[in-house]
Amino acid sequence: MFRFDKRKVFLLYHYYLLDNFFSDKSVKNEDEKGQKRLFWLNDCLKGETYFREKIAQKLKIGWEFSRLPPLEKAILIYATYELLFKSNSDYEKMIIDQTINFSKVYLEEGKYRYINKILDLLFKEKNTVESEKV
């Protein structure tokens, strides 16, 4: 079962808030879960360029990923990573649903709609590519 991890989104948010600078010392890792999240963050950031390109392709014409606020960047990168690399096909819709629910709570009113649209387009693209392979 997929469980949306707010702390991972916070790590990405922190990364974008500090303009792509992140120090392991800036996050207190007193437990094993904290260490796992840092490993996750490093793994996620290795594919960040790819995720940014995928997301940018789905944005409205004239919009760029770099123009998005830090929290929206963090949410989109987190969900894209989970959708494209870590998800079981049974969990993809759950990832989108939980991301939208999180967006409704933490983003301005109505912002969740474009997050939903981008993730839905990424989901459809992934399924199209996978069905073509078979």
C-alpha cells in the first residue's frame, strides 16, 4: 500500500526553498527513518532533471518549472518520482489521489487542479509507453 510521506515533500520543499542547496547537516536525523528519507532525497535528486523535463512538458504553454513556487515543485517532483520509478501499477491512482488531497490542504485554493492534470497526463503517458512495450 502507498502512503504519502509529508516529510519527504518537506525535504524537497526545503531543497527548493534554499534554491537547490541542501546540506545533510540542515536536517536532524536522529532516527533510522530520517536516514532513509535522506537516502530517498539523494536518489530522487539524481533523477530531478528528468522529472523536471517530464513535468515541464505537461505545463501550460508559456509556463516553466522554474517559475513554480517551491512547495508546488516539491509536490510535483515527489509524486512524479513515486509514479514513474517507485510505484506498483496498483498504487498509481492512490499516489495521485493522496497527492491531490495533500495539495488541497497545503496549496492555495484551486491549485490542486493543475497538479491533478499534470499527474494524470504523466500517468497516461506512462501507461501508453508500457502498453506499447508489450
